[in-house]
Amino acid sequence: MIPAQIERRVRWVLDTIGATGLGFGDDLPYDERAWEEVARGKRPEADDLAAAFFDLARVEELNGRRDEHGRFLAAYSSLDPLDPPLERLRRRLGVEPRRWGGARFAVALSTDVDVPWRWRRRAIVGSAARFKNAALRGRLRPAYGEARALAGVPLHKLRGSDPYWRFEQVTAELERHGARSTFFVMAGHRHPADGPAPELYDQLRPRLVETLLDGGAEVALHGSYTAADDPSQLALEAERLRDLAGPVSGQRFHYLRLDMQRNLPVIEKLGFGYDCSLGFPDQPGFRAGIAQPFRPWNFERERPFDLIEIPLAVMDATLAEQHYLGLSARQAEPRLLALLDWAQENGGAFSLLWHPGSFDPAGAPGWGRLFYRLVDAVTERGGVCLSCGELAAEAAAELPRASGGDDARNGARL
């Protein structure tokens, strides 16, 4: 006899990949030993369904290794990030991928507004120091980038402009491309990692939100560094942003500091419809082994959370920053196009993240142009670019909600 707990878990996996017509125990066999391995925190090799639950529910993260920021890295994962096993399972079962946005695949565009305005006095001094350091070490590309950025400072000062404040241009260009994006806006700074000049961000936030909404963008919350550890701080930030923007349905943690079992109950309670923090900072790929939105598993209540998780497949910082992959825009482009080629063949829906600094042609040469080429490349491959909120709303209507309520409560054990 199959335990009811295992039945619920398998049903969740099958519903998530669209295999709603398949029965567990009839069409698909039950392997007791494989599920015992899952209970011990080990990924089973002999049973695809048990392994799919292990990956999708992020069992390896429950007591897994974390970096100094509390993040689960691709380097710690048992998965090949770019070969998501739940998509392989879907194909093996003969299930067609969902057509998100009415297209073959969907890319939810997003920007994390960590720093809306670059040039302050301390930032100029810091940029000059980085230029000197890079030049002395013979790191020509970073030195060239800093030199180009610094050369534009006098003109920005004269105009009262800033290379990071390109929100009107970005939203207008996306509209011309028939696309829409989500901008994750910060509403709290309590840690140095949250970025410089919190007073300036507080001053600019009302104008930022108004500019984004006027441009047709979605505004969502970028939960601060410490908000991932402090539910009351996240609640305060949500209230601050909603006071300016009205309803805010989505959020993404700064630094991708997501622990699903610790953070998602708070996000759900605060009335967010989706989260988009589930990605790797160190490699492109699919952290939960799936390339489409899903309702994450709640171990405490033994049912899915009542919110949508949108996989974050890749961000510019992963590709460009020296302590990650350290690629130029030209070097990164083939990798990104290969991801879109994969999506064209296999379907899926996931998020792409660019930061404001990447739209600055002086400080980040080529990265802004690459972003718009990717938008066009999605369309050329039969995909669609939309906001995270649009994708989450479609997924919420498509994916079955939790059933069983409190009678499914089974503690926090595996």
C-alpha cells in the first residue's frame, strides 16, 4: 500500500509537469526503497519520480551547505543546472510542455534596482581607485570600463543625469520590442550589502516607482539583505513599497538569499503571489531542476505553498563579474543564445535578470545591446517576453492549488 504522504508528493510532481492524467501505482510504479532514500536526504538514482520530488522540493538544500551570504550555490548542487531533470521526466512521459503566454516558451524579463543612481562623490573616488588597481594589475578590460565611466562624469554633472537612471529609455525600448519587464525595487537598507547611499535611494524611490509605472513596467519588491532573516523587516518593506506603488504581487531577495522552507511561509503570509529568488548566483541554470513556474513544496504543512516560484535562469552579474564567470558581453552571448535554443526545443518559462548598471554603455560596454538582442532572439525562436507578474498570474491559474488543508499537516520531517 502506498503511504498517503507519498501519494500527495507524487501528485504534486505530476501536476507540476502537466502529467495530470497519469496515475501513481498504476501507470507509474511505486519504489519504496527510493522514497526511503529521499527520507534520508539522499537523491535516489533508480526511481525518476522520487528523484523528481527530491529535486523539485529542494531536499538537498534542507541541511545543505551555504556560502558566506547564506546562499545555495550551483557548486553545491547534485544537478547539472542546464539539464533540468523534471523536463527530462516530462519528455519521457510523453507530456507536451505548457505554452506560457500562448507561445512555445516564455522569458520573464526583470531588473533588480540595487542602485538607481551611480555618481556620488564617494562613488567617483571608488571608481578611480578601482581603475588604478585594475591598471596596476594589468586587468585591461575592467580598467578600460572604469576609465570610460569616469570620462562621462562631467557631462552627467552638467546635465543632471546619471548612467544608471535609464528607466524611461529601457521601458520605452521594451515597448517598441513588444515586451514588458518587472523592476524589483528596494524599500529598506540595514546592511552594507544593500548598497550605498540609502538616504539617496529613499529620496529617489517615489520618483523611481512613478517612472516605472508610467512606463508600463511592473513594480515588485526587492527584499533587502537582512529581510531574508527578519520577517518584520520584510513586512515593513512590503508596506513601504505598496504605499507608493499600490498592489505589489511579487518579490525577489537581494543576493538571492532564499531558503525556501524558512522564507516562503513569510512571503505567502504577506500576500505575495510569487517569488523569483530561486536561482544560482555562480552559474546559469535551473536550481530546482525545472524550467517553468511551480508551486513549491511546504514540508511543515505537507502540501504546496499557495504562491508561485518563477525560476531565475540567469543574471548579468553571474556572467560578467570577475568572481563568477568574468565574461564580456560578446563572450556571454553564445551561452545565452544556447539557453534560448534549448527553450525553443523544450519549452519552459523562466526569468532573466539585468541590473541598471548593465544598461550603461560606458561602464558596461555591450551588455545593454545584448539585452535587447536577447529580447529579439526570444521572439525569433517563437517565444514571448513578459513581466514576472504576468507569468505568475498565468501559472497561478494553470497549476492546481493545494488540497487537504490542515489535515495534511505532517510536521517538518521528510
